Amino acid sequence: MMRTRAVASLGRSVFVFGALTGLVLGTGCSSTPEFEKSDAATAGRDRADEWRGQGLHATAARQYEESARLAGDDGDPAFQARCLFDAADAWLLDGRASVAEIDVQKAERVIPSLPVDGSKRRALEFRLAAAKGDIALVCKRNDEARAHYEEAMSRALGTDRDLVAMRLSLLAESIGDTRRAKWYHNQIADRGNPRLVELRSMLLPASSAASASSPAAAPSPAAAPAAPSSVALPNVLPRSAWGARRMHSNLDRMTSITRITVHHTATRLPDNTPRTAADAIHKFQIEHQDDKGWADIGYHFLIDPAGRIWEGRPLQWQGAHAGTPDLNIGNIGIALIGDFDVEQPSGAQKQALGDLLTSLCMRYRVDRGHVFTHKEIRPGPTECPGQSLQRVVNRWRAAAALTP
């Protein structure tokens, strides 16, 4: 009788808290159908799955996005949307809800192109409701999260019901409702599903060390920031080599370094002499101080076409390069001199960038998945660092992810 009432309630798209048992314990096939997809998009998604499993969430997210682009080019909107939802999950695992929301919005625009009564569209509409709930929960919009999760439950089939029950349990836990959190958790049929642990890490990162079988466990304390190691950096030309002005007083101390952002200057040099590069860097500082009102040149390092690495703003000071003050926190800025929408980085620049990124990641214990390009981290649109340099960074991250 309980199952009959629950199925009827599901058909009416009404979610009743007291009837959840019949919803989540019901049997049935998974709601995820087979998706047609191109070989390139599939291979990319498989790589992203591997990187996600290794904890390289940002790297995985970018690969999911690339697979989504390939699927869109191949005319497979269902697989395109699926990859975008996967990318959003990876961004949430990386702690970047605002970026995740962009991918969810892109997927939402794709879904209407699918047949209204098709299984692929139904599966993606479930993922859309769940993803919107996830973003709302992470952003502490609890009422909105509950509404989206209730919609997701009304669309869920098979094992997807367990995933919604887990989400509702985490929502209750986040607001301190221990009784309801445990009640929802008890409705999960397959508690060995590894996706349940990932959901906790994604939606309640502060308590990710807790077991998924204990939804009300206390969060573990955050680890202390790691101190820089003794790993040496490549040869870096000092500020005096380019005639740096004195810094202004409106400086902020750099906090523990957690990420790196790669830029291009969108300028081209007439030759590769040290004097020409030094003059260009000096002009960047003048522009940043006099026109933008910054304390100093915005970047911490600059790399000229000959592969010389120049010191910009000293690393003890927070930079001014990522787009907002919050994004500059703990963020090393590296700029390659050139316009890489119209030219390629030189071989010497690519080598120097790789050496610098590798040594900085080792020295400051930065996860290689936390090396971004400007367009990936900036909230507003930008073409920086140009298509050619973007590909260089993509290849560096991919190679780094595959290194044991």
C-alpha cells in the first residue's frame, strides 16, 4: 500500500516528506540512458573521469567542458549537456560554485533542443534539478535547494532516488536538523554507492572527512597552510634589471599560496633583446600604477619571447591580475609577453613557463589542477591568455595529471 501511494504521489509530482520511503526504496532501471557521442568527446570524458577520481577536479572540469564542446560540434546535444553537468560537479568539488553555475546554465539552454517525451531529456531534466539544488545548497540558499531537490525526486528513477535522498540528508545536516538528516539517510537503499561520499565532499566540504554512513558527524578541523618548501625556482631576473619604480603603499600581504593564473600581455615586442623586454615591463608598471591606481605591476612573473623570466611584484605581496580582489588572494600571476590570439608562444617561452609552473607548484604545494588561465578564473569575459597559450597550459596540465 505504501508503494502504491508513493507511486501515485510521484505521478502527481508531489513530494511528501512522510512518503519518501516508498520513493527511495522503489526498484527500477537507472534513469541514465545510453547517449550517442563521438569518439573524441567520449575519450575526453573518460580522461576527465580518471582525473576526477585522482582529485584533479579543475583539470577534470576543463576536460568535461572540452568534451561538451566536441559533442556540440558533432550535433549531440544530449551528451553535450551531460558533460556540462559533469563539469559543474567537478567545479563544485573544486569549491567553485560560480563557475559550476555557468556550466549548469549552458546545459539548461541545450536541453530544450531534445524531444520532449524522450528518455534523454527526462534524464537531463533530473540532472538539471539536482544541479540547481546543489548550487543553492553550497551557496546556503536552503529553501531554494529544497525546492530543486523535491523536483529532482519527482523525476528520479532507480538509483537516482538514493542520490536525491543523500542530497536531502546533507541539506538537513547543513541546517542542523540531525533527526531529519538521519531519516533521509535511512531511506538510501545502496549505501555502498561511492557517489554518496563524493556528494558529501561536493556539498559539505567542511565535513568531507566524515563517513557517508554518518550524516551528522562533526566536521574535521581544517589543516594548517603548508609552508613553502626549499624547491628552487628557475633563474629569475630581479626587479632592478628592468628599472622598477618604488611600490605604492596600497599593498596587501600575500596569504598562503593556493593557485596560479597564467596571462598574456596582449602586446608584441619588436625584437628579443633584454633591453626591449625590460622597457616593456617598465611600461606595464607605469600603466598599472598611474592608469589603474595599483600599488605595483600586477603580475608576479613575466616571461619574454626569449624565455627570460623577470620578477614582477614580489611574492610577499598579493597581485592584481585575476579580476577581483578575492580572486587575487593566494594567487600567483604569471604573464607571457605576447599576443597569443595572433601568434604562438616561442619554444623558449613554453619551456620557461613549464619550468616555472612546475617549480612553483612544488615549492608552494599547489595542486596542478589549481593552475588556471585568466579566462578560466575571471568572472567576466576575457580572451586572455589567447588561444595559443591556452592550448599550451592545457597540454601542461594534461601531462602533469598523467605523471605518477
